[in-house]
Amino acid sequence: MIEVLKKKSVAIKKEKVIDGIAYVLVTFNNYKIVIANAIDKRVIKYTSAGVHGFKGTKKSTPYAGNTTAESIAKSAVEDGMKTLHVVMSGAGLSIGPSKDGIVKAMESAGLSIISIKYKTCVPHNGPRLRKKRRV
């Protein structure tokens, strides 16, 4: 007779992170949000507009950004997070009301936002232009 041994399951302790950093990348085609631990900057949660069912051009709408931010903030609150620093970057920040909506959605989910930092790289001169076309 064959005996089946039961495997001992080891419970993994999930540490409660109270203070976090949200890295928000806004591009012309998508929204990506990463929540990391504020102390050692390890990634805790990640989401994007495509994960929430938005496809194609709908991923770049402000509604997609709000939905994405609200869902990741709610899951962070469920895990015990209370405060958040927001670091925003990306080319799409200058277009539309998306940056304000993301912060408001995170606040409405129950997180208190301590600081908002804009980290978009702006070229001061840019690369050399193409030569003019001769017709």
C-alpha cells in the first residue's frame, strides 16, 4: 500500500507596509503605476491600464488612469498602507487632467498623500534635426 505524505505548508508572513511610494508613469498610450516600500524601495504592487481591461486607445484616457489608480490604492489600503508619496513621470503629464485625477483617485481610496514629485525629463536642446528634403 502506498502512503501519501502530507506536505507541511509554511505560512509566509506578509509584512505590513504603512508608508509607500507610488511611481506613476504616464505615456501617450498607457498608464503604469508601481507601489513600493518607502524604506527599501521594494516593489509591493504593480498595475497598468491594460491589466484592467482597457485595450487600444482606451488605455490612454483619463478614465483609465483613474480606474487604475483607484484599484491599486484600494488593494494597498487592504494590505495596511496609510500614507503615500507620489512620483510622477512621463510625456503624457502635460496633456489633459490625468495627473490630477490619479492623485484624487488614490486619495478617495483612503490613502493620505504626503508629497507629489514630478520627475519628467525634458530635453533642453534635443537631437539634431533631419536634413531638409529637396524637391
